[in-house]
Amino acid sequence: MVEFKKLKILIVEDDYLVTDMIKRTLTDLGMSDFIEAANGKQAIKMVIRSNPDLVIMDIEMPEMNGIEATRQIQKRCPTPIIILSAFETAELIQQASEAGASAYLLKPMKKHLVEKSIVVALARHKDLMMLLKLNRELDQKNLQLKKLNRQLKAKNDEL
């Protein structure tokens, strides 16, 4: 089970009242280590600088929206991200998923759904990191096999 009290969470929201609501909900779940950003550009910098365990990111923000920020964060510093939105359309959910979001929550947040989303987001991210690691190992093995095949072909050509 996830130890919520040990998680460092980046909250990316341009409305300070919503940020306070998110913090209260997370505090009720036992969390207390929060970092804040007000837009997607700040979020990218904060993820790189602070290496949070989880990001809760609004979609609609000034300067850079949450979808684009999620995409850029996943390219630079893969991190579990929960997208937070007042809207639930199939298109937005698809965009969030394609950008690399681990979960999608609606505003206002419900405590039991936040808890489940955090567990799923962390598990999905852990699985993704394991797949990436295995993929790198497989790539290395393939390179070794290609080298051995070239050496074998050279030996066969000599004979």
C-alpha cells in the first residue's frame, strides 16, 4: 500500500482557491509535503528542480496548458501525473492519456476518488518505468546479438 504521508506532491493550478481545496483534500488523506505552480511552464521547471513523487495538474491554465506540460514533463523527467479538470469529454481524456497522464480527476475532487487515482497513477508509472528499463535491456541484448551475428558471418566467410 502507498504511504501517502511520504509523498511529495506538486500541485499545478492557477486558481489559489482550488489549490487550497486540493491541499485540504490531500491533507485529509495524510499528505503534507506540497509544492505549487500556477501554470504548465512553472510545472516543468518544478518537476525538474524538485523531483516530486506525483503531480496533480489542471488542464486549463495560462501560458501553457496541463496537457502540453504533461507531454513535456514525460519527455524530460517521467513523473506520475493526475490531470484535474472541470470537464469530462472523451477528447480531453484521450489527449491527457496520449500526453502521458496516469489518471484523470474531475473538479471538485472527491476524497475517495483522489485516493484511488493516486494509487493507480503511482502503480501505472512504476509499471511504465519497469517497461522502459526492460526495453533498454532488450535493446542492449539485440545490439550484442547483431555483433555476434556479424562475427559469425565473418567466420563463415573465412571457411
